[in-house]
Amino acid sequence: MKIALVSPYDFSSPGGVVNHIRALASEYKKLGHDVCILSPTSEKNYSGPDKFLPMGDVKAIPFGGTVVRISISLNLAPRITDILEKEQFDVIHLHEPFMPMLCSAMLKYSRTVNIGTFHACNGKPGYYWGWPISVKMLKDRNKNLQGHIAVSSAALRYATKFVSGDFSVIPNGVSLERFNPSVKPFEEYRDGKINIVFVGRMEKRKGLHYLLGAYNKLKKVNDNIRLIVVGSGKTLRKAYETYVRKENLQDVVFIGEVAFNDLPRWYQTADIFCSPATGEESFGMVLLEAMALGKPIVASANEGYSTVVTNGNEGIMVTPKSVDELEAALKKLIDDGDLRQQMGQAGLETVKQYDWPVVAQRILAYYDECIKQNGKEAIKNE
């Protein structure tokens, strides 16, 4: 099968959707499919994975507590139509299919079987743009979508507010080859202290300030703990470092952005993984990655995270923004090594269903279903 995977986001900048597409492409290639990735990129001469086609320039746009890096090129149409004519894809799989400009334009011109995956669970109607334009765009573009995938019940609830059609819920995947208990930790932090690890961008909605507040209270009564913060972010990092300094808070380590190959090692360095995101999470990739290394979880009980972790099984879920509940949950795991082990083992079992080969097969089966429903004549570009 000849498959196009389309990302609206800068492919040279790491992120959930980009990582999802990379993993999916890798699995498809292993199975012998002809895969092409189309995406904007901010890096000149960026080669990307095999058969990567750069699509337009990139602009960083603040949105919803984060920054989206999307194509703003106004001359995409000729390139898109040339590619469609040349490649003759059987399936075009668009991630966030109504995001300007690449996905929306691709959906406008494609006449093959078009599949959309909806990752988000927050934003304005029409996916981040003005209401009058968005309603018309949604109706017009949605006519060209033959398949709708949501990555979770949270993403499904959000997408179906604005997008009509039948949806299939197929989750994100995790590489159990890359994230597994045989990964080596960073030994300098395996010194007997109990490591609480946070992984994520330093954005307000990730809730790190609540974790720092809980850790501050815990540290006053237990000197044998350490907080390791992994993730990018400059502005808020300065604020967090100022808080740590003013509170004279010891054993807080800011690692910053890490190399691709090092990320699993930071999870492995953890005794407890904590993600206190305040909301707007459609899934819980960081939770899956931690579970894949057998780490017990403390996380906010937001809608997306609750689709991945069952409270009391793989971890402890707490009310978002509650420093007191975070402190209590962390203390419970700090004090009970057997419980940490039990929850870590439960996570190893749960995460098996999210292994990328399993998820990729589910998506391929959905492609086949959509192709059959739309007839053989629908899988050629006109």
C-alpha cells in the first residue's frame, strides 16, 4: 500500500504528533508498505526520515499555553497537486486534518481515501481559528474525509463537537523496543535517594509548579528524595529556579531538553514518575513511556491521563492543581517500596496493548475498512 502521512507541524521540532508519525512510518516500512511523510520543516536542508517531502515554511504561533509551529506558505497548492499526481497514494493520513495550512490544503485537493487523526482535546471551534471561517472550512473539508480516528475518548469528545462522521478510537503507541526495563539509568543519580522524575515542556499547563510545591513540603520531612526535571523551556524555567533558590530547596535538578537516545534513561533513573498536568491532555504519552520502564505513576486525573492509568493500579491519580493530594500520593509511594514495585509491574502489563506494532496493525485495518467502504475507484487521485 502506498501511504502518505501528513503532519501540520514542524517536523524538525520534537512533539507528540511528529513522534507519532515517525513511529507509524517506521512500523509501516517494516511491514513492506511504501510510506511518504509530508510536513513543513524549519531546518534548511532537513532530510528527515526516508522519503520525506518538505512542505512550506514554518511560523511559531502561541496557542493555548503552548506554541504551534505550522506552515504559513501561501504557495502550497501547486506543490501539493504535483505530488498527488506523481505519487498516486492509496491512502493519505492527515494528523489534525483541519489545521492550516498544509493539512487543510492537502485535504482540499486530495481525491484518494483520506483519513484524519484527531489528537487535540482543546481549542476553538475549527481548530484554533476564527469561528465564521472555521465552520465553512470544517464542512467543506470534512466532505473529503473518508475516515476519522481519535486517539482517546477525550480527543473524541472534543472533535465530535465540531466534526460530523463516524469515529474510531485508536490510541497513540509507544515503542517497547526503545522504552523497556533493560535501559541503563544515569548512575550518578542512583545513589540511594528516591528520584521523582518529571518529563515535559515547561509550560504552565504541565503543572510543574504544583509538583515543586508538593516536593517542598515533602523535603522538609524527608531528606532522602530528589526531584529531576527533564524538558525544554526558558521563561518558566527561570521562574522555577528562582522559586527553588528562594525556598532553599535542595536536590532539585533541571536537566533541560535531552537527546533522543537519552530520554528512556531518564525514565529509568526514576523511582516515581510524576506528571501533574492541569488539563487539556488528550492522552498520556509520558505516562506510557514511564510505564514501559516499570515506573509507578503519580498524575493528575485529567480526562486524557485517565484513559491510560487506572487509579490504584498503575499509579495514583490526584485532583489537578492540588498540592496536598500530590504530596500525599508521592509520600505514599516514597514510603512503600512494595507498592512502587507492584504498580510498576501493573504498568508493564498495561502498556503491552500500546506497543507500536499492535497500534499500527489497528490503523492499517482501519485503512482497509475505509478503502472497502469507498470502493476501488476512490483510491486514485483525479
